[in-house]
Amino acid sequence: MALELRLPADPTASGGLEKYRLIGQPVAQGTYSPASSRLAFAAAHVVADPLGDNSPGAPAVIDWEHTLEFRRHLWSLGLSVAEAMDTAQRGMGLDWKATQELIRRSAAEAPDGRIAVGAGTDQLAPGKHSLEDVISAYEEQLAVAEAAEAQPIMMASRALCAAAESPDDYRKVYDRLLTQSTRPVILHWLGSMFDPALEGYWGSASVDAAADTVVELINDNVSKVDGIKISLLDASKEVALRNRLPEGVRLYTGDDFNYPELIRGDGERHSDALLGIFAAIAPAAAAALKALDEGDLETYEKVFAPTVPLARQIFSAPTYYYKTGIAFLAWLNGFQPGFTMVGGLQTGRSLPHLADTFRLADQAGVLTNPELAVDRFRQLLRVSGIDA
């Protein structure tokens, strides 16, 4: 019997409800070895404890059982985990105390060190801080990563963006911290579409000028930089930066719009992956990377192509609410008991938006248990006052 339900129609068209029949074929489940041709990190979300006070502004209360089980799922697919990143709601509900515990718990379970963790400055209170304050905050968080024996990702810092008056101020902070680092780090360039407070990062509103600063920084600290994750949602800017990196320094794509072409590469250079969308499409990502390892570009494209409309939906403006779509799909697929998020962020997307996400997830084959997904979305519709 075909699975179907009544979903909110496009509110810009007729509105109301329309019948939707599921048509997708779920991507085959299984376990995978890590890809050999690319490094691939999935930036994972956190599961809120439904019995905790996860209202806006409250300290995060995490459901550790389901949060860690989701990471085991990612590892079983051969993906590495990028922990405590913006996908985990850094700066949007996940406080520093909870972040430290998240890093320790995840790193303790990571197989073969397949984990990198975000180190930033978000323990600083909002407001103006000195560069020395920013450096001290970074040092505290980098020490947590080092104690957990996890690779650090130096997250873009709101406090540094507010404090810096020129590219030289960025160099002062990063040069100091890279000199101290005991292992190569992943740098992190997050565009303002992901966080408006990062507008003008690296000391310029011009992406090209900012890229000059980044390249100079990396060239001067090449032994301390494993790579840089760039999230600008502009494939041409990413490729331009990738072509300027010194030998051995990786470009980790954070482009959730154009990842298939960037990971595939141009025959000379390619991007590795550090992506929030990989948490939502994990089985498809694992299958596509396996095909790429085998040189099967036809299957690679076939698996990835239907995930791109879903990714563009989840990461549509305002992009920083993409975390809601990640948690929504985790709930539909049975990885968490309820559609709740720390900071109450489950309200970040409208019901019509989530209905479109549901349709596209079906068409991408990433609803791993369609019957469960239909049942759960019906529950959400009923709670919202819709008889589906």
C-alpha cells in the first residue's frame, strides 16, 4: 500500500493542504569503511532532553543517550564526526559547560580518533573584549580539545570579529595560537549567512581581500595547519582559495549547496568535506563516497544529485536556522524521541518549510524508515491543528 499523507501546500501558491504520496527509494543501509580518497566529517547536532528546561536562554540539557547514538550511526557509515560545531548550536543554545561535556563524551567513543572538535571563544559574555581576552578564551577551549585527544577546529569567533580593527589583529591572534598548538589544526571560515555576527571576518568585507589574509596566515604557519573549512556557499570562491593553498593543506568544503562538484574536484584538486548536511544525508554521503573511491562517477552523481535540492531547502535563508532541519530529519528517522532542540530552536522553521523538507528528503532517499517518518510527521501536523 502506498504511503501518503496530506501536507501543507506551497503558501505562496494555493496554500491549504495537498495529498502527497511518497515516491523515494531509501538509500541502502549498511556499514562502511572510511573513504580512502577523501576525508569526510559530518557536523553532528545535539539531541535535547525533552524533560529538561531547554527554553531560549536556558543552559542546554542534553539527551546524552540519543546524542551519542547518533554519532555511533555516523561512525558506522565510515564518516568522521565534527563535534561541537555550529551544527551543534554553538552560539545558538549550546553553552560552554555543555560543550565541554559533549567534547569529552564524544571523543571518548570516537573510533581511531575519527573526531575533530570546535574550539572557539563563546564562553565570553556578549560585548566588547580585548584581543588578549580572545586569545585566552581560545586557549581555554583548545586545552579542552587537547585533553580529549581530538583534532581542534579553530572556530570563527564573534568576539574576535568585534574586537579586531584590521587584518593584523587577526594575524596577532591566530599566529599566537598556532605557535602554541601541539598538532595541526583546522581553520574555520564561516560566512555571515551562517552567522551575521561574523560579517567582515579576517578584517575585510571583500572575500578576495580576506582570502589574501588567510593564505598569508597559512603560508606562514604551514606545519600547524591541517586545512581550512570554508562555508561561503560560493563554489567559485572556494575553488579560488583551494588553488592557492600550499601543498599538503586541505580545503574542507562547508558548502552545503555545491558539495558534490567540490568534493569530486576538477581532476587536479578537490575538496575534502566538513558538512552539516552530511548529518542529514549520512547514508547517501557514505554510498557516494564509496562510489568515488571505486572511480564510479556515475553512481556518485546519481546518489548525490537528489540530495542537493534537500540541502538547499535545509540551508535556505535565514541559513542559520538550518539546525532545525537537521534535527527534524533525525527525529523523522528515529534517532531522537521528539522534535525538540536546545534553546527551543525547533520553532526556527515554519510548518510549510518542514513539509517541503519532508518531500525532498523522501525524493532524496534519506527517509530511512518511511513508515516511521510518515507517522511522526502526522503527529507534528496534528499537534499543529491539522488532520492529516
